[in-house]
Amino acid sequence: MSIVRNSLPTVVTLLIVSAFGVFGAGLATAAGYLAVPSAVGLPYGLPGLRAVPLGETGWPLTLTENLAALALAGVVAWVTTHRRGGAVRAFFAGWGAFVLGALVANLLRAVVISQTVEAGPGAYAGLLLGALAAGLLWGAALGWTAGAAAVASVGAGTAVVRA
């Protein structure tokens, strides 16, 4: 079996977080309502892979974004390579892995943001809950892509076995 075919959901996830790193600010500018969570201090969207800091965010937040993006991809990679079953189970495993990865990534981002702004206990709890909600929404909205990639990898894997 091919490594690329088996890791297709991870490749799709890395493409998504790379797109958020490159086009995330433009997306928030084009659709202004998407910037509302950031206005209250919550993580915006999914973490983005970036080579340099965006605006005046600085290196600590850029490294956190990159680590969170890699954590999202890592969760998707781990879950989708350890799944069993047919296409339907693969789809929901990929989708669920993406949602779980988005939750983990946003929790990491929320912890770093709350430490950066020296949030009190109430604000810290609010940031964590908001990050969970944002991760759940973005994960559910874009997780189908990882699920579809998982189905494609199952279909390709069974075609090789039958041949």
C-alpha cells in the first residue's frame, strides 16, 4: 500500500491548515463576520501554517499556530491510520478525527492566548469554552474533507487488494 494513499486525509488536512496560514487573513477580511470571534480574543478559524508572523503577532504566537496546525494533522493521521472498516466508517473516522484535532488545536491556542494576555480564571474558562465551540464548528464544517479523503484511501486500498 502506498504511503501517500494511506495518508491522504493527513495531506488534505495539511493543505487546509496551509490555506488558513496563507489566506486566513484575507478570508476574515472578505467575510467580516468571521472575524467576530477574534474580536473577543478567541482563536480564529483553524490554525494556519505560516513561515513568518502575521502582522504584529510575534514569533511565540506563530510557533503556537504552527504547532497547533501540526497537532491537528497529527490527530487526523493517527486516527485514520488506526481505523478499520469500510467506506462509511472511514468517512466518519476521518470527519471525527478532524473535529477532534480542531478541538485539540484550538485548546492549545486558547491556553497560549490566555497566558499571553494574563487572563484571570473567569476569562481563562471563557477562552477555553469559546475555543471548544470554535473548534467544534470549524471541525464540523471542514471535517468532511478529511472524511472524503479517508473514503478515497479505502477505495484505493481495496482496489489494490482485489487486483
